[in-house]
Amino acid sequence: AADALLCGLADHYVPTRRLPELTEALAVSVTAEEVERTVRRFAEEPPAGEPGEPGELAAQRDWIDACYATDSVEEIVRRLEDTATPAAADVVAELGGRSPLALKVTLAAVRRAARLGSLEAALDQEFRVSARIREEPDFVEGVRARIIDKDGSPQWKPATLAEVDDSTVARFFAPLGPDEPELGLAPGATATGTA
């Protein structure tokens, strides 16, 4: 819970034992201000091990921030390798088994989403990337290696991060064409009018 609050994934922590009371109190809350006051009344400090200790993420934030404060997967991996933390070594091992193309596209998507300005724009981007990733041989290869054959030995193409160029990554973010849906628009409509 402390980590969810730290990341902005939650605004308040309400323990499970208090959820029935909160639900009942929210049933009579009408305005946004009343809802906020009601939730605050039931909110508590999240448990985080010993009293006064931060959550797991907060305790590791220094090395995480230092390792991920770059726009290059290769540099992130290098920084993780240089970090004398078992958790960082675990991440390096995990990344080493993933598709180099997917790693670069994912990092680009996360960085771009932070600049998009709206949930709708981020979801549009996610749809575009998801549609394009299915066209790649790595998608099928990952399914084969993990689900069908379960051999855990995917043969990625390209096989290394160095082989994935910027133009390949950029292709995942290009519009899908005239039939691409956009969130919040009626079918057949475009951002500038109707088609």
C-alpha cells in the first residue's frame, strides 16, 4: 500500500476491515468534496513493516531512480549491472530473457506516455503499439517459447538491443491508417471532423 501511494497509483489507504463502513458512508456522499472528506475519515497510514519504515519501493528508490533515469535500454541495463543490489541483478536477469525489440518499444512507450497529456492519448498510443506488436515475429516466438513449447528459449529477431534501431521503434507509434479508432470519438469521426 505504501508503494502504491508513493507511485501515485492510490490517493489513500483504507484497511480491508474498514471497507464495509466506507462503502456505507460513501452511499450518502453526494459531492466530490463529501466523497473526499469521507475517504479521508477512513484512511490510515499504510502498513510498511516496522512502524515508521517506508514501503519496499521507497527503501530502494535511490538505485531505481539512478538506473532508470535514461532513455536508453542499454544504459539502463549497464546501470543495473553496476548497482550492487540483489534486486538490480534480478532485473538484469529478467531483462536478458526478454525481446530486445519489445524492451525498446516499451521504454519508448512509457517515456512518450508521460508527455501525452491525457489518458485518452496514452490509450490511443497503447492501442497502436499493441496492434503493431502482433505483426512482429517476436510476438509469436514469445507465445511459442512460453506457452506452447514451454522451452523458455525464445529466438528473438533482432537478437540483441544493438540490432534494434530507432526507426524500427518509431514505426510502432505511427498512426495505423484511416480506420484507426480514437478514444472518445464516434465511429468514423476524426480529431478534426467526420470522415
